[in-house]
Amino acid sequence: MEGTWLSLLPFLVIIPLAIWLKEILPGLVIGLIIGAFCLERSVLPTIERAVATLLKAISDLEHMKVVAFLYLFGSLIGMIQITGGIKGFVQWISEKLHSKRRLLLFIWLTVPFTFFTPMFRIMLLSPVMKSILGKFRIDRRRMAYMIDVSTEPIIVLLPAATAFVGFMMSVVAGALEQNGIHKSAYHLFLASLPYNFFAIIALFVGLMTTFMNVRIGRNEKKREREKEKTNQFHQLGLRKELALVTGEPLHLFFPLFLVLVLTFFFFWYSGTKNGAATFFDAFSRADATLAMLMALFVTIIATAVFYLIRRQPLYELIYHFFDGGNQLMAPIGMLLLVWAVSLTADELGFATYISSTFGTWLPKEVVPAAVFVIGSFVSYFIGTSWGTWGIFMPLGVTLAAATGAPLAMTIGAVFASGTFGAFASPLGDTTITTASVMDLDLMSYAKYKLRISLLCGILSVIAYLIAPIFFS
């Protein structure tokens, strides 16, 4: 379909509704229905189109991998929790973390072991950090922000062994082929990493706010207490369960060590199946999500056997396997709706409309900055770095080729714009998951992060305006 302004309508409805209702789910449903109506223009076909699009989003293989990964990781966390793994780790680490500074330093020191995907770090760190919060009286939103800022902004800057590398290289390769540019996609990908100014600045600001104790916004103790009251029944049950289990840090360390080792192994295995000749090449060729899913699958089986040997009741493991996974059904449902809305927007010609609207009239000196600004605006509305990269990489490379703008810098600006949306948007999977696991109001937490994200975004725009001068 030829793109029109109607392709923006679902996203222009979702954000205001989410802010007004303080819930994102109704906005997503209404946005999906509006997008379907724009395609069908009558009631019954609109319902059919909306349901079909949702089923298409659910049945997509890559989406199914993400959903399975989230559910199984939640299940593993549930098993670890009931066997005393998290409680034992909290008791063990509490003896060593005697200050807020050490606690926050611990978050950053875990990066070398948990850098595969943002979701991996969030799912591992959030339950542990949430358990320690009471001891140090740290604002729950601030702790969630520290975890978030140490995920996507770091992972998008790594050249190998992450879930992003293969996809990022593929969108660069496709855009180069579309424009007849005969250069190495991997070399351009590597060259673009220093130009992801948003990720670099967000990391710098994150470190500054961590170790210089800089506060972002006001503490909202009242809001947090109200949130805790709404979860009172769940929290009471959780405290009773935790009171009945004995702390055993080995029950956390065993599955954590196993999943890390198996993740490396299955990255290598997947990469070699895809034709990798060397160990490091295997990481860039691997199907990252599938590799981590296989590692998680084997880890759960081995961990269950380990817990049974340690005399954990089988019925408790089974119950908390499903209970842990079910705790993530809310973010899983939101992600499925986000994917469905994005599919509807694509059918409305969203990418075509964006490309044709902005054209090739920009001076080459402002192309990277313009690509970043426009991409960040769109990525905030769609909440996904992957979608933004897929939409804007052809546009960015085309603009750079047509105007003579720095190619690597423009590619870096596209990656930066997607990073902004994934980090700042209330539709982003990391925002949704972190808020859910940390028991935070989603819109309140997204608003909290938006302040610092806008500051990093403004500094990034300045950097993109200045850098071409020195590049030339």
C-alpha cells in the first residue's frame, strides 16, 4: 500500500492513551483496531484483520523464540527462587555489599557475564536487585534505570556474541546492496560503532549518575507504596514462601554458570552450522535467540535434575516453573500487541511514507543528525530498535549516498536512533520487562527515563552536527 499519514495514526493514538490511562495495554488494543480499520474501512473486516494480524505476530518464528525465551527464563527464575537460590545469594552478597556504591558497582561488574541480550541481563539482575533494595533504601526507579542503562546501550556497541550483531549486519548489507555500494557490511558495521553517540553518551551519563549519586527527578515513595499495596496479596504470599525456604547460593550459581557456558557453546554450534570457519566468526553467524533458547532449555532440565538430587520436592519445582513463567505473561502480551501494531503500520505503508516525506533534500552536513532525530522520533513511537533499524537503514544509506554524507556516521546514527527508542519508549521490551519485574508503574517509569534520555538525545544531535565538520 502507498504510504500516507494514516500509517502514523496507530502510534499517534497509543502514546497519548497510555499516558492518560496510566496503562499501555488499552492503547495498544485500540491502536491495533484503528490500524485495521484504516485498512478495511468496515467493522467486521476490521475485527477479522486485527485478529489475523495478532495471530500473524504470534506465529512469527522469531517472535515465538523471544516469547519462549522470556517464559522459560521466568520459569528458571521461579525455580531458583523457591529453592532458595536468590535468598541465598542475597544473604551471601549482603555480607560483601556494605554500601550503595558497592551495590551499584556490582551491576556494572556483571556486564562481562550477561552481555548477550538486554533481556538476559534484566531477567537475571532485576529479581536479585529488587530483593536487596530494602537494605540500602534506593529508589526502585533509580535501580531499574541503572539496570536498563547497562543493557541496550552497552550491547549495541559490542561487535560480536550478542543477539544484535547478525541483524545489524544484515540491515547494513541489504541497504548497501539496494544502493549498489560494494563495501564490506561487517567493516562498515564496525566503523559505525563509534558513531552510535546516543549509546556512548547514555553509558557515560549512566556511569556518572551511578557513582556521583546524581538523582533523576523526585523520589516517589507514595507512588511506590501504592504500587506495593496493589500487589499486597502477591507480596504477602511471596514473603511467606521465601520465609519457608533456606537460603542456598549454590542453587543460583549452578544454573547461572550452566546457562553462561551453554550459551557460548550453542553460539558456537549455531555459527558453525551456518558456515563459520573460526570460533569468533561463529558468534557473528549464529542465530543468537535460538542459541540462547537452547541453552536455557538444557539449563532448565539439568537444573531440575540438580534440584531433585538436592532433595527439592518435584511438585514445588513444577508449580514454580509455571508460576515463574506466568509472571511474565503481562510483558509477553504487550510485546505481541506491539508487534501486531507494527505489522499493521507496515501494511499501511509506514516505511514508504517516512521515506517519501523526507526525501533527499537535506545538506550532507546535517544528514546524520536528521536521520537520528527522525529515527528517534519514530522509534519512540514503535518502541523497538530492530524495527527502526529495518525501516531507516535503507533511508539513511540512500541519503548518505545521494548527498555525500559520511556513510559510517550515518549508519551509526540509524543504530543510535533505534537505541533511543528501545531505551526510552514505554513500548520498548526492556522498559516493559524491567518495570514488570521491578513492580513499577510502567508509564511512571518510562516518564522517569525519558528525562535523561532526552538529555542524551540532545547531546547526540549536537555531536552529529559537529562531527561531520571534523570528518570532512
